[in-house]
Amino acid sequence: MVDERVEEFLRWLQSERGLKKKSARDVVSRLRRAEREGWVEGAWEEGDLDELFLRLKKSPSFCALSPSVKSQVKVALRYWKEFTGSEGR
């Protein structure tokens, strides 16, 4: 999902969200982690981030993360959702 569009997403993060290149790459890293851990399976079809975040809270591997990493993962998921949602405009 992410890897095939990573360059486009990086450009979007920099232009639309005002992130520096390093920060944008950190967002991609967190998003890849969420994907690798299986936290987002089926989430994009459902389209509801609140539901996804509730599922994350029930995941033992997500719960084991530090609060700052949890927050970064959630931000990355929000940005990805915003990025994919903005394509139809």
C-alpha cells in the first residue's frame, strides 16, 4: 500500500503539511510500521479512523509502544488517510 506511493506521499507531506524531508520520512516510517504490524488491515476500506484507533488500543504490540510512538503512528495514519482522501478532489 505505502511503498508503491511513497515518493508521492513524501512530496504531499512536504507541500501540503509543511514537513521537512526528515520529518516526512519519519511519518512514512511510522506508517510502514503500522502496515507491517498488521494494524491497518481492512481499515482503509472501513474509512473510520476512530474505529481503527479503538482497534489499535486492543493490540498488544501497539500497547507496548511508548506514548510518543503511539502518537506518531496515529498522526501518520491520519496523514495517510488525508492524503488518500484528497486525491478525489
